[in-house]
Amino acid sequence: MVPLLALCLVLPIAASAQAPEFSGVNEFPIVKDKIELKVFARLDSNIADPATNVWTKHQERLTNVHIVWETVPNAAQNEKVNLLLASSNRPDIFFGVSGALSPTVQMVHGPTGTFVDLKPLIDEHGYWIKKMFEQVPYIEAAITAPDGAIYSLPQVNECFHCYYAQKMWINRTWLDKLGLEMPTTPEEFKQVLIAFRDKDPNGNGIKDEIPLMGSTNGWNARVHGFLMCAFTYTDLGDGLAIAPDGKTVELAYTKPEFREGLKYLPDLYKEGLIAEISTVVMVSILTQVFHQNFGIVNMMIMRSGRPAVNFMGSKDIFVHMYVWSGVWQHVGYASIMYIAVLSGIDPTLHEAAVVDGASLWKRIIHIDLPGVIPTATILFIMNCGSIMNVGFEKVFLMQNNLNLSASEVISTYVYKQGLQGLQFSYSAAIGLFNSAVNMIILVIVNRIARRMGETSLW
């Protein structure tokens, strides 16, 4: 069996049981006589078939290396890689499956000879790799295993927007129209948002501006990722950062400045500066609060002498996390609707009931509830019409391999089958069936509501 080369690079360099005759440095083709390599790769939704891809065929002609591809959907890569490592029928190259070939996995299998130590090959043939090491010195140290070997190669992409991806954009046209300066502190930023909310910067005569919003599925688009760093540097991964003395490591979640930031974010929501808590913000807050190692909840649990609980990774806890966080997320908006209905009830009804000796409880039952029921009925009917549409964004953000058995819903399944598995017609059929079921439920519930009372959609 050819020793295995675990590789994560745009153009792979391969090892062979019987070394081929290589061309000179920086010359094509790479080998004199054509060779064949088996490559195991993660399926990319942007590439229909790597075996027939124009760029792949071009590289084969250029290098004189024919590639036999074996692909797997992203969701199945971990399971498939583990099966291959345990078998004797392994490919020559693993390509683009770094999620399944962690440094720990490489250290387990590398010293046994399953993976090739690339260091001698790089010294002899890796002209451009050595050039890359010279230009980006930290890469070599980062990919070198504790035993001194290099078992895989990364994709190196030094770009400004990658290193500084967490940005927040502000409408400069609105600032100029309202005569405002660019905010430099959290309080100044809040005052700018208040002005955006109240002073009609878009000039349409309607208070319809949303001062601050985030993306539900954008790349590094979490609002708090930008704002929390105004209080203390916050790494959204593990929360760790080098202290100002340059010698110690700080944990952001334990600092009083971080707690001040957590107070600031809900204050923006209470002021109506964020129309509704962004799903990304809400899930990010959940992740930080319930983090297994650094979350406030688990810190209190561990201080009581009990082991930490993996809230975000437990299939038994997932449903509770999803439902109760949803209640917390939407209670503000929902309460506004009912408060508006209650404020429209004729106050003379309450005055008359007080004169007749009715208690507060009886006034709630006989005056307030009958006034709220029509609105509650309409909202109930409309929600029943979307009962099959469990929100994709929130489930997808909370989903991981540990809670997958409880968190997989129709929308995430359609996404994986359609976009990741490239089964577009199948996913479209599921979506159509889902909509049909929603429509049937809506008609049935509306008919029941019409027969039981006078309130219905039609």
C-alpha cells in the first residue's frame, strides 16, 4: 500500500511507492512518465464533478498526473474518513477534508506510517512551498507536528478582509444629513442610532428606519462581535486574548468589561434600536453564556462541584434551548401587540365593573380576555399556517454533530440535500410538499376557529 499523504492544498503534491522521475525545478510536466493518483475529496457544491472539471483536466495535462476522484458530501466526510483510515483500501491523497483530519488525528496516524512526512519531499522538490515558508514564516511552525514532521499542507490566503472580517457598516449619508460625526464610543454610537430612529434620515416622512441590524447567515456578521470589542477584546471563538503585558493570557468572559458589554447590547434592544434580536446575535449570546468551558452557567455549575454540561452539544437539551430561547427572543415584539390591543379596550368598561364591585381577576376574565381573544386567534391561525417552517437560520446555527439527531429539521435537511448534495429536484419536491401541508393546516384551523367563534382569516 502506498503511504498516505494527508493534504489540504489547491494543487496537491503526491508521494508514490515507487518514486517517479521528476522534471527539473519549476518545470512542467512534474513527472516524465504519466502516473495515476487516487484522491479522496469533499464534494464542493460549486463543482459538479471534479473528474470532468475544466481546471482539473487542465492540471492533469500540465502535470502529467491523472487523478481518480472519490468524493463525499460535506456532512459525511468525518464518518467516511474514519472508515478509510481503519481500512486497507486508502486513497493516495486526502484533499479538502481538514475538518476530519485534525492535528490530533494526524498525530495518531502519522508516526505509524499511515501519513507521509512531507518534510524531506519539501526539501527536495517543494521549491514554491519553501518560497512560501520564507515569505510567511509562521506557516511552517503552524503545520509542523510535535514530532517534527509535516503531515499536511494548508491553503494559505493572506488577505486583509480575511484577517479583519468582522466589520460593521454605517450609513454615512444619514450621518451627513443629520449633521452627526462618526461615533467613537459605545455611548456615541447609541446616540447616533437614536437619531437614526427618530429624525427620519431617509426623508420619506415616516419613522420606518431600522437603526441597527445584523445578518442571520452572513460571514462574520454577528453584531456583538464588533460591539463587544469596544469594552474588551473579545475573540468569538474561545474568548482568549494576550494580555497588555504580552506575557499572560486573558479570558474575556470573566472580565467586568465583558459584563458591561452584555448589559449594553440588551439596552439597544430595549430602546428599539435593534428591531428584533438578530438570530445570529441571539445564538452567539447563547453559545457564550452556555459554553462548556467558559460560559457563565457552567462556571457556576463547576463551582458547585458538579461537572460542566455541554448544553449546545446535547441532543436531550437542544429542544429546550431552542424553544425557551425563542420565547426570550420574541417576547418583546409579541407583548407589544397585546399591549396595543389592551390599550384599545374602552376604559369605561373597567370603571363600570369597579363600581359594580368586580375584582381585578374578574375584570381580567370578563373584559380584558374577550378583548384580546380575537387578536390571539388571528395570530394562532397564522402561526399554524407556518407550523412546518421551523426557522432554518436558528436551527442551522445551533446545530452540530453532537445534537444532530435532535436538531435536524426539514429546512436544514433540504439545504443539505439540495445545496450540499446537489439534489435540487428532490429538495424542491420536499419544499413543495412542506408548503402544501402548511396550507392544509391553515385551512383546517381557520375553519375550526370560524365555527367556534366569529374570528377567522376568511
